[in-house]
Amino acid sequence: MIRSLRTKVLLVLVPLAVVPAAAAVVWLYDVNRTAVFESERLMQVALLGDVRARTNDVVGDALGDARSLAQALAEASKQPAEGGDPLVSVRAVLATRRAVDAARFEVPDANVSTVLNKEEVDPSRVPTSTPELRTQADKEGWAFGTAGGGRIVMVVPIPQASAQAKKGYVTVGLHANQLRKEIGDSIDRFAPGSEVAVAVTDRSRRAVACAGSMKCDLGDDLSALGIWNIAAGAGQVPHAGLAREFENGQEKAYGTVASVPDIQWSLAVWRPSSIAFRTANDLTRRATIAAAVLIALATIAGALFSNVIVRPILRLVDVVKLVGKRQWREIKASTGRSDELGRLEGSIDEMAKNIEQSELEIERQTRLRGDLSRFMSKELVDAIVRGEHNLSLGGERRTITVLFADVVAFTPLSEKRPPEQVVAMLNELFTVLSEVVFRHGGTVDKFIGDCIMAVWGAPIHQPDHADRALAAAEDIMHFLEVAAAEWRKKYDAEVRLGIGVNSGEAIVGNIGSDKRMEYTVIGDVVNIAARLEAMAAPNQVLVAEGTQAIASDRFELVSVGEKTLTGRAAAIGVFELVTS
């Protein structure tokens, strides 16, 4: 028997050690890998941001200078120099440029190709444009290409003075080594010695510059690089940067891609995953070793102390089984041990008692909510269940709004139909009316035959109780308009309601006896609302002056004069609620 118990203890302790240890390994791996991933992503995004800024500076400055020269040439063509150099003003502009030290002025239709350069610059370094680049420049305002000797070619059209003027172009050259040096400086700043690769391509994925561990020549086709698959689902390379792991030949790599929107180039930076996530992989190996040690120690501890801990554990197992079966009365008191296991026994016994009490309370609240939700809004039911509303006998004075809604000509309607159909029709009607009342925070006080009585402002205080009641009346009228056709089809009946609304002080509270009580409102405000409902025409809402005085301006209330109500000597002002 001892061996059997020891085996059981081992079967319990070893999984208990394995699961937390495995969970710890997974958790540490996940947390560390997430942190490493985020650190790598932030590094790459920062590097790409710096590369993009430097690319914009190098290319953007050159493009800006080329456009300035094109504008200067356009101005010079409008004002020919008198007996002097017609390009003197253009040379003056060139002398002030920092990014461009030479440019070619071309008018293909006139066979003009003139180089403008600073004194220290070799004119032969300035490339010429191609028909394709000129066509692209006419279409997009500028064009990019490559030339021999590792030079970048940019072509900018010269603004035409008139539609008849021949097209002219400014072509400038920029050495790719300049951009490559800038990218290298970015790598030295953000990822020195990290085996990071950086590539800059044009819109056709042709290489503009490469740096770091990536080697390429100007114009190489880089479209086959796996890193571009990162943006495959996005349709195009995003501006902000998109980072993911991808297949880079025979190994996995982690990279980030982004665009240079001003010049429609793409940027990419990546590192082999084995290098980027070396820290996470090392920690995982160490955590795995630690987990194995913990499992071994747990096995040894289970073998040494099984006789001591088996008996109380088996009792606790029995207690837990009884808790699972909800057999509260069969749970015996703890054994009275003074050690930690004894304290655990006591805690489990107390837990069982607490669970029993909690389930009884949940059952009570569920039953209470089910009973109350048929008459009251969710807010009031929650207040009663939480004990915030007193259910004892008694009342208090409160300013409220009361609404009565009654089926007009109900007696003739019910005489022509079977009682079952009449009851079904009323139940369907009252279900909808109750939902409308609840939606606007009201309480269904009672059903009186074919009439429903609802209250706002009690038992929960509502400063806008009049507005809530009028909004409910509007929704009821809208419901009747929408449901009229369906009711005629379903019950062959025209259901029309008369509604009366009044506001004022009343006594609200629990009325009745200790055995049977009812939450209701008592006062003249109720009588007036009932009289207005009886006076209302089919599908008419009559509102007493008490409600009109405190309602907001969003309701259209039209006076129908003063009316003398049954049982009252003094007349009161009555208004009709106009519903759109």
C-alpha cells in the first residue's frame, strides 16, 4: 500500500512540477522573445527612419537643385540676354547649389545638349537622358535611372513658356557611393557590428544602394529578395515600416520594409534570426535545463516525503470531490493538524463553506432577478438585488411622472374573438410596451385589464423623469404605426392606444402587508394621468400641465385647452404630444 501511495504521490508531484516548469519555460521564452522581437523591431525601424531621412536629403536635395536649374532655364528662355551669355543667370543659380555641381541642358528636338558645371567639375561626368526617362519625367515631373560608373541619373522637365515651345530637360548625376556612404553611417550609428543588411531600390526593385552585409551593384534586380514578401499582403511597401520574420534563402531572417514616398523608392533592413534572437534562444536553453532540474528534484522529494504528505492529500482529494458534487453536509471538519497541511485543510473547509454560501446567494439573486425583471427595469432590479432599495413596508414623498396606456374600444374588440386570442394579443402588446418602458428607465407599476401603468422618478431618482416618460410615449406611438399592418394580418384587429401622462408629487413605496406587498405610487398625480388616458382619442397622447412645465423643449406639446376631469372641481391645462 505504501508503494502504491508513493507512486500516486509521484504521479501527482511530477506533473505538478512539470507543468509549472514547462509553463515557466514557455512564459520566459514568450516574454523574452517578445522583448527581443520588439527591441529588434525598434532598432530596425530607427535604422530605416535614419536611412530614409538621409536618402531624402541626398536625393531630395539633388532633385530640388535640378528643379531650381530647370526653373532658371525657363526664365532665361523668356528673357534672352542682349549680346551676352544667355545662360549667365542659370550659371549663377548653379553656383549656389550644394547637391548638384553640374547639369546637362537638353532640347532633343533642337539637338541641343549643353553641360553647365562649376569650374572644378569635369563636364564628362554629367550623364545624358534617355527617351524613356524623358517620357517618365513629362508624366510624373521627374525620372530616375542609372548610368555607367555607378551614377544615378535624374531628369527634370523644363517648364514650357508656351504650348508651341520645344520641350527641354535638365539632367543631373549623383554617384551611388555617396548614398552608400550615408547608409553606412546610419548602420554605424544604430547597429554597429550587427551583421545587418540594408537595401535601397527604385519602384522596379532595381538596386540603388546596398550596405552592411548586403552587396549589390547599381541597377541590380533585387525583386527576388524574400524580404519583399513581408509587404505582399499590403499591396505596396508601407510608409511607416512593416516588420516580420521571413524566409531568406536557406535560413530565416527578421526584417523591416518601408517606403520613401516622396521619390517612390523602397527600403529594406534585415538580420538572420539566429543572430537577431540569439539572446532569446540562449535563455530558452537555460530555462529548459532549469526545468529539468526542477523535475528531478520534485521526483526525489516525492519519493522521500510521500508517507508524510499522502494521507492529508488524500483527505483533501476527498473534500474536493465532495465540493465538486456539491455535497456540503458530508464534508467533515479538518483533522486539527497544526502544520501547513493542517492550515490547508482548514482553508479548504472554509472555502467549501464559502462556495456553498455563494451558490445559495447566486440562486437567491437569480430567482429574485427573474421575478423582478418582469415588472421593473434592469437598473431597479440591480438596485434591489444589491440591497440599495429597501423592500420593507412604507413610503416617501417623491416627484414622479406617471403614464397610463389603455387599448381603445377593447370591449368590442374582445367580444368578437376567442379569449385565448385576446390574451395572446394583450401579452404580445404588453411585452412590447414593457420593453419600451424599461428602455427609458421606467418601472411597470401594474397591468389593469387592458391598461398598463408605468412610473418614472421612483424608486430610482431621475431628474429627467418627465422627458423619459414622454420619450416612451413617442416610442409607443411609433411602435403602433409600424406594427399596425402586422396586427391586422395576425389578429384581424386595429389596436389603438390612448395615453395619459402627468407629473407631480406622490407617495411611493411598498404598500400591503408583511405577507404580500406591492411597490406602487399613490396620489392625485396618478388619478389625473388615468383620467387623461380615459379622455384620450385613439393613438393620442394627452399630457397634463404638470408634465409640460418641467419637460424639455425637444417635445412638441400643443395645448388643447383646460379640461375638467372626473372627480375634480378645478380644471387643468391639457396638452397633446405631437409625434412625428
